[in-house]
Amino acid sequence: MQRYKLPILDDVTETLVKNDPLGGKFNMTTQIPDPVTLTQDLIRFNTVNPPGDEDQVCNYLARLLEAAGFECRKVEFAPRRMSLVAKIGACNAALPSICFTGHVDVVPLGSRPWTHGPFEGVVSEGKLFG
């Protein structure tokens, strides 16, 4: 599998390594997974909502983030329905913070046929399907 190059990550890495805002807690040069492989891994979780079943993907993401030094908290709000909260570094009211939010469930697949299986994460002709 080809590893894709994202120049913006080089810029971010250089800035973080130079300034080290996390006091060495997160090594950007070794702990960023290949973005295509990560996306394929995420596609392979069936989280169609309903019912959602986000627990497995949240557990996967928690392991990945914890390995990178994040503190993770999983919040189960119904059977197999889960949210993940991850943070790194101490909160400091004197410093700016950033928050990212998203979701890991997906809409129903619909009735149209798929060129590739919706949960296979196939790369074909330079495109990722899933």
C-alpha cells in the first residue's frame, strides 16, 4: 500500500516539535498513523445508524489515542452506543484551547448498488471507497 504524503502535516509537525507545547507527551513524527490506512480501518466498522453500534470504533480510537498519550473517557449512552472524549495536556485557563467534535455513526446504505463493499475500504484507481 502506498503511503500518501500530506505536506500540511510536515508543517504542523515542524511547529509542534519546535515549540513542544505538550512537553514531549506526543511525538508527531512517530505517532501519526498513515491517513489512508487509518481511514480504511475506520470504514471497516459498521456503524450504520440505526442502531449505531459505535462501541467498537470508539474502543479502537481510544487505544490509538491512548498510545499517543491522550487521556480517553468513553461514555456509553445506550447499549453499544458510545461517545469518546479525548484530551492531551493539562487544561489551563490562561492558554487557548481547541476542541474537535465529530461522530462515528453513518447513515443507512440506501438501495443503490455499491461498486465496492461499503465496509471494505478498497483503494481502486487512486480512490478510497467505503
